[in-house]
Amino acid sequence: MDLLFENPIAQMYGPYFLAVYAVFILGVVIVLAIAKRLIDRTDRLPSPAIPHKIDPYEIAFLRGGINELARSVVFSLVQNKVLEVSNSGKDSFISRSKDQVAGNLRNIEKITLDWFGETRNAKDIFGKSGLVVQLKSFADVYATSLEQRQLLTSDESAAGFSMFKWIGILSIAAAGGYKMIAALMNGRFNITFLVILGVIGVIAARYVSKLPRMTKLGNAYLERLQLAFGELKVRATRESAAVGQQMPSAQTTFAGVDPLLLSVGVFGGSILAGTMYDSYNKAFERSQAVSASSCGASCGSCSDAGSCSGGSSCSSGCGSGCGGGCGGCGS
């Protein structure tokens, strides 16, 4: 016991140890950052070619996770006048169109339409029993495909990096905890700065070791899509800018995929602002604002994950209502 607490580290003058501890924390954070960078080497791979039969739902899921997938499917049904949006006060409602008969729908669209029944509040889409729960099986299929193509970070990569992350975090906590115990046993109780520095170190290590949802290759592929369809976005939104104007029929250039639906998948629903689908855009802005506030109240420290854009760790709580999930709550 004497050797454990009577050694140069345990007896080191407080300010000196704080300086050494800060350097140690910085070193751990740098090592974790380097390890995270090395674990994703997909930037060395050629960017995938844009497929001829492009799936706008898969692109939406790649870009923003299951919440963006749900938004994209709902927009497709709104665009085809199977669903309609109405904004009333602070609430937005999406209901089945009474005079419109659903045509040939994909399974994901049929399930979405069945979930809506007659009318649903838009914010319910991201709730615990919302549409995102119904679409999870489709999201899992997309995730598996995208992981196999190395566009999303796989569970194997995350598990492989997890050991390095926890070694780094625990080493910071252990070093600070050891010095705190040694100080208390030697009758020194001015450990406030030591505790603060240790907490900052653990938070910094957790932050820097958070793996992104998309790989470098996935980001490059999405950028390639956005570059390729940049003109399509401008043209599609221009053609739908006048309220009541019908969009042109699906174009064979994009394998029968409607250009506006494809644009929503690639760029997000914000491109609909000012178009005939502005009510849809506002409905989701409202539902996201409400869900984000509930996320903040229930998750509190759910801060990593790329601004709630597609993680899954909080999906049963705040995640699925936060515009895509709170990314890595507790990861």
C-alpha cells in the first residue's frame, strides 16, 4: 500500500500533475483520432458508379437514415395524391386522399399508406410507435446493402474500434481517479481542477472517437450524386414552383423515377420550399421542431451523431424523433 501511494506520481505537486495529466489526455485524444482515421480507408477506393436503376429511397436512407427514408416515402405518396397535407395552427396532419385510388405501389409505400389509415399528425411519424418503426425492416435491408458496398460504417468496424475507444476513455478516468485517491489519502482536498480536467478529458475522448455514420466513400458517393443531379434539382423545383402545376411524368432518363422524388432523396425536403409542395415541407419542419424539443428533454446529453441525422442508438426514445436519430447516445 505504501508503494502504491508513495511514489513520484502520487506525491507529485498538484499543478505539475495537472500539466502532465493534460498532456496525457491530449495524447490519448490524438491517438484515438488517428485510429479512427485509419480504420476507415474507403477513401482509397474508387467512387461507385451511379446505377441506372437508381432507388431514391435508398439514397434518402444513405443521406439521413430511417427518418429521411420515411420522409421520402411520404412525399412520394403526397406527390401521387394518395396522401394530402394540411397545416392547422401548430399542428400538421397527413391524411388519405378520399378521391384518389392508390395505383401500383411498392411494398414500402403500401405499408406507409396502411399506417396512416385515415389521418395522422405529422409528428407521429417519428414517435415510438410511428412510421419509422414500421419501416425498420426496409431500413435494415438498405443498411446491409450500403454496408456491403462500404458506404456506411459497418457494425464490424464499430466493434473493432470500440476496444481502442474504451481503452482511451478508461485510461483517462483511471489516471485521474488514481491521483484523486492519492491526494485524499495524503490529506489534500483541493481536487476540483483535477475532477474538471478528468471530465473534460473523458468527454473529449468520447467525442473524437465517435465514428461517423457514413464512410469516406459514402460521403464521396453522396457528393457525386448531388453533383450529378444538381441541374435536375434546379429544373424539378422550377417546374413545380407554381402552385397547382403538375409535374411532368417520370422520365426514362432516370429509369422511370420522378425527377422531383429523386431530388428529394438526394438533397432533402428543403428543396420543396416555395414549390407547390411547400405545405409538405412546412409540415415536416413543424414535426421536426416538436420532436427535437422532446429529444432535448428526454435525452439531454444526446449530442454526438452528427446533429441527429441518422444514428440509431436513441431510436426508441428521442432518436427517431430528432430528424434522423441521435446518432450515438451512449455509444
